[in-house]
Amino acid sequence: MIVKDILRFIIISPELLFILLTLLILNSFPELSNLIASFVFDKSMQWENYLTLFGIPIMLLISIYKMGDELQNPSNDENRKLLKEWPQYWMIKNRIIFSLIISLTGVVGTFIAWIYAMQTDIVFAMKIILLLWSAMLGSFLSLAYAKLTIKDILY
């Protein structure tokens, strides 16, 4: 049962949908990657601007962690107990863990792609960064939807 759920949220996931949508957009408009890469990796750009852009995946990671924590631990003690006793609670926990893994992969992957871009191909690295960020955004939106759904159930 757990394996089935894990396969379901990996194969049929918002992250995969966002990655496919990003791939479709990048393949349909190849000049878009060049445009974004020329802005992001501009030689005249200051180091602080790079840190700001690198803050995007870190901000998504922190947001996903915070949302996952709020999802697992509602503020109301009665609702928290009700949620923890729910038979499908393990599915929520697995989803949060998967989202955190996607986010950590996104942060590390962004850093590696950034280094790759500085040494070789900025356009390819920008595509990788956009794909990683889109997967992280899919995780964030998935948890946001789960949070809203659980609020509807508990309140």
C-alpha cells in the first residue's frame, strides 16, 4: 500500500506536471531560455543580485518546510489529535517528505547548475534551474492545496 502511494505521488504528481509544462514552454520558445540566461548570468550583474536569485529556491524550501509542519500540526489541539488518528495520515506525511526531498534536490541542483553555468553553458544550466524551480513550485502548490483541503475537513 505504501509503495503504491509513493508511486502514485511520484508518477502522477504536480511536480511532474510542472516539469512537463516547463519543458513544453522552453521547447516551444527556445529564445526564452537565452533571454532569461542572458539576464541571470549577465557579466555586469552584482554578486548581491546572484544571492537574491539563489534565494528563490531557498525561500521555496523554507516555505515547503513551514507549510508541511503546519499541515502535520494544526494549531488546534483537538484538530491535531483528530488528524494524527486519521487512517490516511501516513499519506500526508509521505507527501511532505517527498516535497522536502524535491526541494532539497532543487536547492542543491540550482547550486550545481549555477557552477556549471559559470564554467560552460549558461543556456543549458538555465533550463535545468527553471526545471528544478518548477518542480519546487509544484511541491509548494501541492502542499498548499492539501492544507486548504485539510482545513475544510477539520473545521
